Amino acid sequence: MKDMSKKRIVATTGASTVAEAMRQINPDVVVAYPITPQTAIMENFSQFVANGIVNAEYVTVESEHSSMSACIGSSAAGARVMTATSSQGLALMHEMLYIASGMRLPIVMPNVNRALSAPINIHCDHSDSMGARDAGWIQIYSENAQEAYDNTLQAIRIAEDKRVMLPVMVNLDGFIISHGIEKVEFLEDEKVKNFVGEREPLLPLLDVNNPVTYGPFDGLGGFFMEHKKNQADAMERSREVILEVADEFAKISGRKYGFFEEYMLDDAEVAIVTLNSSAGTTKYVVDELRAKGLPVGLLKLRAFRPFPAKELAEALKHLKAVAVLDRAISPGFTGPLFGEIKSALFDLEKRPRLINFIYGLGGRDYTLHEASKAFETLMDVAKTGKAKKTMDYLGLKEVEVLA
Amino acid sequence: MEECTEIRWHARGGQGAVTAAKFLAETALASGKDIQAFPEYGPERMGAPIQAFTRIASTPISIYCPVENPNIVVVLDETLLDVVDVAKGLAKDGIILVNTADDPSDVKKRLGVKNGKVYTVNATSIAMDTLGKPIPNTPMIGALVKATGLIALDDVIDHFAASFSKKFSPQVLEGNLKAIERAYEEVTVNERLESR
């Protein structure tokens, strides 16, 4: 076995990098329920438990509804708590997600993005996390295995900051990242330990000398609305915390994070806005097109909640045309991210033309070809000032499918 | 991301193609390259046709999509030649390496590939001799490094020994190393193999 106290560069999967982050965090409680493709995270972590190298209380439950319930109970008790899920699992947790955030519990949960049924599909898209958009969780997205590892470590600090006290979901693409092997750098155990520190619970349920109540009835004569405002205010305060934690993380890792990453964006005329692994593939095509002299760029969003609307408007305002890529669709509307980017740009006096591409649903490949096609359309929109279609699909098969 | 070598592995479930794709990536990582290795995420059943991919580059790799135009195709099971279009999308001047007792020029004819070199090695027979089991993945790595010059044989041997010395008994480890070396020696090409 390699010396895990040292900085290591390894070839490994996204799922095992998240498990490695969890080993280094060594939470008090980890709750597990299997669902593809998340299962690989908990499989890896359960080996650490079996080998006695973590001392987390490892709780296996009978559903994701129960896993989030167990997280809520242990987090309210004062423990540092983690679980992980995907797709149907996140959907089954849905009502408990609101309870976790409403009770201001700093639970950290990697979500391995996967499509929602029906039809049954185990592959990547972002319908799961987009459906949890308004659940009051901070949502962070990761391009690759390295970012999934880095974001998981940072999530602990963001969630537990006294200015925040909100749960954090760290998203990574199912299979593409969770099961693909790539080069990852792990920090030294000691550095991670110092970075994440220990949780200092605020009003823990198990402090019997100072009894408190969590989540009681709060009806018409109560303070429900004030609680919700407090929760929204905490989400606002998380903005500065996300940036502070990123700065501190850069000091120990050399890797810089913010609300989003700008790639060749400064002098670009057209750009793609996207989440997760498609950003990597897009970067390659940006390089190719730049070599041909085309003014293309990319903005990869990292923080989806809180949504950095002001900063996005500033970063995108000089562009002639922007394509927002959505790996999810809100039937009867557009892609969810598109609507949000559009609203972020509304207050600008001069706005770029905006188009929306739905791509990669149910794991449909987003290849160099799809990225090139998106840029080709964008260049045309920039030139003519008009978009033939506001919303279109990338990589759609040209066949009749039974409705 | 210049000089990215893309490899597509064809095999049947259980022949160790995913392990080979991963091992090759790890070996390249150890010699300072950036790497990716991933299977095609379809149904994985023993005996069913599967694909796996490896990318190796001297600069960071940022693409997260399947390999469409491989520089190298490795076929671990020759019965796949009639079932799967293994030459699909092969890059110009690409290489196809097949586990078979057949002559490379016959395989080239059978595949109908025009450009690109075809290499063959009888990896199953080598595996039977050295390991007593028809698991062709390790000898195919030996043949691959000879055919492509992608990594030095010594690096492969060293990395294999370091990775598996605890997992395998000394006999099994020795058998695998012998398999790699024998396949390295025995691989043949439809054109005379240039000395590297």
C-alpha cells in the first residue's frame, strides 16, 4: 500500500477520488444506500470502513429517503455527516432535502449525475440535480475527477461555516467521470485534516444541558416566513464563503476555483456556457477553433446555487452570442440553465444573443463534433444577429420514435 | 493536447481488456504522461463483445467523450473480427493488433483495411504456455508496446511487477512477465517490423 500521508498522483476513477476525499475528511457518520453510478463511491468507502482506516459510523439503510433522514438526525445531533446518491435516489430524497436545508444542517452529499426514468436509463444527465434546484442546497459542479475531489473537500468548509450552515451537493457526471480513469492528485492526509478541521456544531441536539428543538410546527402565528428568509440570507452569505474557501484551498493545492471558470473568454465574440464534463470536451474544440483564428470561448459554471448572476453578466456582457448547454430539459420551457443565464443577462443594456442547446440526455455522447456544431451555429448567430431556433438539440438521432 | 494517442480495445467480457486499458494508462502515467482509461458503459456480461479506451498524451487531456478515431486498435479475441467492425474510424496510418495464430497479411485482407498496419500475435497460446489460462490481456500489452513503441518494455515490466507483486503469487507474476516478453518478441506485422 502506498503511503497515504503523502501527496500522490494516481490513475483512478471519479468515484474513487470522491471516496478518497471522504476517507481524508473522515466524517463522524456516513450513510449509504446503493444506486448506480453512485454505488462505486460507497463501495470504495466501505472498504476503508472494513479495513478500519476510518472511524466513521457507517449506516446502511433501506432507501434514500431513509439515508437522508439518517443524515438529518445525525447532523442535528452535531455530527459531521456525508452520504452520496444519484438520479432516482436523489428524487426519493426530495422531501428530506428541504428538511435538511430548512433545519440548517451542513450535510455534504456528492451526487453522481444520472438521468431520471422513464424510460429507464442509468447514464449521465443533470435532470436529477436540476430537479433539486429549489431545495435550499448549495450546488457545486465538477468537470472531472480532480474537481470532484477538490470540491468535496471544499464543500465541508462551505457547509459548516457559521455564516452558512446549509447542506452542499457536489455534482459530477455519472460514468463519464465517476467510472472513467484519469490522472488525479491527492493532497497529503495531514493537509486535508487541517483544511477541513473539526465540526463545531451550533446548537447540537445531543447537548442535553442546552436543550433545543429542530424542525417543530411553525404555523400561522409563528415564524415560518422569517425562517425561510434566514435560509435565503444564508445562501446569499455563502457567496463570500465559497470564494474564501476557494482561496484557502488554492494555498494548499495550487488549484484555483471561483463561481465559474473562464476559458479564452476575454477576447471571445461567442461562447458556450456549460456544466461538468462537457466543459472539458468544449475546451479542446475552443483550442482547435482558436488555432483557425475564430474568436470562441467557454464559461464553465461551478456554483449553480447560489447563482452568480451579477458575475455572470459581467463575464458574458461583451459577447455577440452565447449558447447555453443544458444536460436536462424543463418540458414546456427550455433547458433550466438557459432560463437562468437569460435572466442573469436581462439587466444588461446591451445583451448577447442567446441560444439553448439540449445535449447529452441519458448519456448521449457529447463529442468534439457536437461542440463544433454548437460553435458553428453560434458564429452564424453572431454574424446575422438572428437565431433560427432559440432552443435546439445536439446529437439527436434523425429517426421517428414512438411517442 | 497534441500527440494524444487514442487506443480502442475490443474483447469479450472476462478477457481483461478493461484491466489492460487501465494498466497501460497507469504505466504511461508513471512515465509522466497524462492519461485516461474507460470502458464503454454498456451491459457488461461474460463473453459479450465489449470495448475499452485508453488515451495517452504528453500534455493535459481535457476531452470526455469516446474515442472515435483511434490510432491503435487492439483485438483480444479474433472471433470478434466477424462480429464487430474493429477498423471503424481507424486514424490514417493507424495500427490494428489482433490476437490470432493467423498471418498479419491474411488478417489485413479479412478486415479489408487499406491504410494502416496490421500486427498479429498468438496471445492465447502464449498465455496458455506461461499462465496455463487463456487470458490474453498481458501478452497483448507486450505485443502492443513492441508494435507502437508507445512505452519502453522495461517500464512495462517494472510497473507490472510493482503493481501486482502483492496480488499475484511469485509464479503467476513470473508467468505474466514471461507472457509480456514473449509476445513482445513474437508479434509480427504485415510489413517488415522496423527496428525500434
